Amino acid sequence: LVLVVDFGAQYAQLIARRVREARVYSEIVPHTMPVSEMLARRPKAIILSGGPSSVYAESAPSIDTAVFTAGTPVFGMCYGFQLMARGLGGEVSPTGAREYGRTAVTVGRGGTLLRDVPLEHTVWMSHGDSVTAAPAGFDVLASTATTPVAAFEDVERGLAGVQWHPEVLHTEHGQAVLEHFLVDIAHCRQSWTMVNIVDEQVDRIREQIGERGQAICALSGGVDSAVAAALVQRAIGDRLTCVYVDHGLMRKGETEQIERDFVASTGADLRVVDAEKQFLDALAGVSDPEEKRKIIGREFIRVFEAAEAEVLGPAAAEGEKVAFLVQGTLYPDVVESGGGAGTSNIKSHHNVGGLPDDLEFELVEPLRTLFKDEVRLVGEQLGLPAEIVWRHPFPGPGLGIRIVGEVTRERLDILREADAIAREELTRAGLDRDIWQFPVVLLADVRSVGVQGDHRTYGHPVVLRPVTSEDAMTADWARLPYDVLERISTRITNEVGEINRVTVDITSKPPGTIEWE
Ligand code: XMP
């Protein structure tokens, strides 16, 4: 275990990921955690992240210098580097020369940390203060035009640091530097693999649920819930029931694919609830996006609760501790909401099916320590089909928020056809993994004039919205090759009767959002 101490950097998550990419398990802890508590977890090494403050600022987050003398190897990055310098008697000063973004670094003596790294290379910097003198016992390894001490190490004591951000993509040789610290200075074993995660999680789930408990999972068709369910299935077999609510707003073939491939690859007990009519009835006459979302959310809970009462009801009535709810919560969600280890209880409102009012669910969240890309690897490890593992994110309200205007069965069918063509062509071009999401939006309330054969047509436009992104918080429009766009356009207008115009959305987020509603 390597602990990444978070000093308020947006980089802490990235650092934890890079450590895992080096096949060493890592977790993020807040800088407010007492050093004794960190050490009690017996980490093989501790990494101090960057942070927004100056070490001299009034409220600058700090760390007890005991962290440097406990015998556990420590690596400081950026702000963490300055904390280490200052904490051990070096000098940090506001040199007045700030460095932001790409910076050339000159390696003097590579030592262990910068061994085999080119003497001149480019790194990503973001700092105002600089280390002007290394603490006693440290070797200075590199400098920049304005920073005399840009990297140092004391291999004997297992301490090292760099002024730059080795974790970001723009830093050359960042991963090599990180691995030199982990392997050559901290002597971590590079043994953490996806197989370990699967075995470890399966053991943990068994421990949590015990010999008799029953669990339920709402499958959405997306990768997170599918992988979470597959792990729990492996742990407790048919004591898990998966519920998939078909709200009629899914894309072409999606429900059938879940029924077929998910069950075939996991052996899970899957109940598909056909609730299309219920959802479409509730959506009739509604075109406001938020209103649609509310209705879909409300109906979903109703349907799921009814299914749940059916599955868990009899056992609950016998007073067993049965109610485990499986969720595909990921590590970024846990970290962002300030949560730590442990499971939380949520209370479910039961207005159906005669369950006790105060029935509490215990959450089972086997992906709580994983990043999205790791979840995909676990999914592959569990034998889930590529269509599920590599599926693009898809919003809960489904195609309901990709029809601008009222949602009807007929409009859904039109959109499903157009969407299927766009997805097929993207896959054929081998671009699935380069694109974050590829919504196709039907402008159902807009009509456009066209000509097909010798006939005037009066149909609807669709909007293609391919985007690239890392986390959906920001996004850019994807520059799809013209020939791919051309094939999509030709096929949609030829094959989907009601559509006579195909447009491409070239708005980034912000100011646009990914979805149109
Ligand atoms: P926007 O459109 O806000 O979308 O840029 C960001 C990400 O969230 C998804 N999204 C939703 N997911 N329920 C969901 O479960 C929703 O109501 C919803 N709205 C947007 C969207 O697909 C994108 O990945």
C-alpha cells in the first residue's frame, strides 16, 4: 500500500492512478489525517501531492515533520516537495519567477530518481515559490532556468522529491521517475494486478454479506453496475438478483444484449422488467427536459421497488438480515464526496409490497476503490463481453433526453435507427475507444425540407454529437474523419425514412453540455 496525501491538489487522484499503473496499490488520504494514523496503516511509501498554496501562506496545509523521520520512504511532488524541503531544514523562497505549464528541466546528476532520464526534458510545472537550498544530506539532481533545486533525493533515508508534476501526461518520463521512487528507493513490489482485485473483492463481499444474506442490484446496462454485479455474483452466486428496468428508452438491441450476454458471461439471475408502457404513458405530452428527468426518475424508483419487494420480501418477512443493495460506486465519487473507508447505510422508502417500513439496506460497493479504466479491466478479467466493458456512458433517462420535444414510441423508434447507424459506423472505423460519448439527438419539433428521388420531403434533422472527454465535466467536440461522417449521413438519410438532414454539433463543453437536454 502506498498512501497519497492530498493537499488539495486536483492531481491526487491522478497520482494514485499512476502508482497503480506501476502495479502498486495506492489510496488517497487527506492531509488532515494524523501522521500516526497514516503510519498505522503500514504503507510501503507515502507520496505528498501538490497543492494550491504557498508553504508560507497563513492557512497553508501542512504535515507533521514526523512523516519524514519515521523510516517510511516519502516522495514529495510540487507542494509536497517544498514541504519536505522546508520540514527538513532546506530553504523555500518566493523567487518571484513563477513557472506554469511546460518547462525545460536540466538533469545534473541523475542519481537514483532520475536515472536514465534525458539530461534535457520537458516537465509540467505549477508553482510560485522555489526551493533554493536542499536540506542537509540531500543530493540535488536537477534544475530549471529559475529554480536551482528542482529535484533531490536522500536514498539512504528513502526521501526524494521533484518540483514538477510527474503524474501529468505532459511531463516526459514522469512514470519512469515515479517508478524509480517506488521500486528503487521505496522497494515496493510491483505485484498488484487485476486478478488480485477480483480475488480480493470477492473475499470482501463474502465477508460482508455472509452465509445467508440476499442481495439485489439494479443493472443499467452500463459498465459500472455490470462489473459490480458480476463480482457479487462470483461471491454469492444466485443469492444475488439483478433487476433491469426496461423503460423503453434504451438504444437498439441494448436490452436484448444485456439479457443475452450479461447472463451468458456471468450466470447471474436477471429479471428484466418490461415497463415501457408505464414510462411512455407517464411521459405523454411532456417536452420540458427537467420534467422528463423527474418523471423517469420517479417511475424508475416505483418499478425497482416493486421488483425489490418481490425478490426480498419473503426473506425479509422472516426477519433475516437480507437486504444488501449492490451499487457500482467508483473511487472518484467516494473521494469527491469526502468519504473514507467503510460502508454506509441508506434507508429505502418502501411504499409497496408489505416490507417493513424501516428495512435498511446495507450497501455493497465493490468498486469503491477503483477508477473507471480499472473497472473496465476487472470487467475483462471477469469475462464480460467487450460491448459491455467498453460501452460509452449512457444517461439514466436514456433516449428520453435525446428527443427534443415530446417522447413517443414512434419518435424513439426513429432515433433508435439513426443512433444504431452512427454507432455501427463508429465501431467499423475503429474509433470507439477514442470517443467518450456519441449521442445522436432527434430534433423532433423541428422539420426541414429536403429532396429525395424526385420528391420533396418534409422530415426531421438529427444532430450527431461525438465528444472527447476524460470525465464528462469538460468535453470537446470530436474531429471525426469526414469519410466516417459521410457514411453516417448517407446511411441515416437513406435508411431512416423520417430523417432528411444530418448535422454535427461542434460546441465544446462549456459552453454546451454533452447532452442536448
Ligand atoms: P452533460 O449533458 O451535463 O452530461 O454534459 C454529462 C454526463 O452526464 C450524463 N447525463 C446524465 N446521466 N442522468 C444520468 O444518469 C441524467 O439525467 C443525465 N444527464 C446527463 C451525460 O450522458 C454525460 O455523460
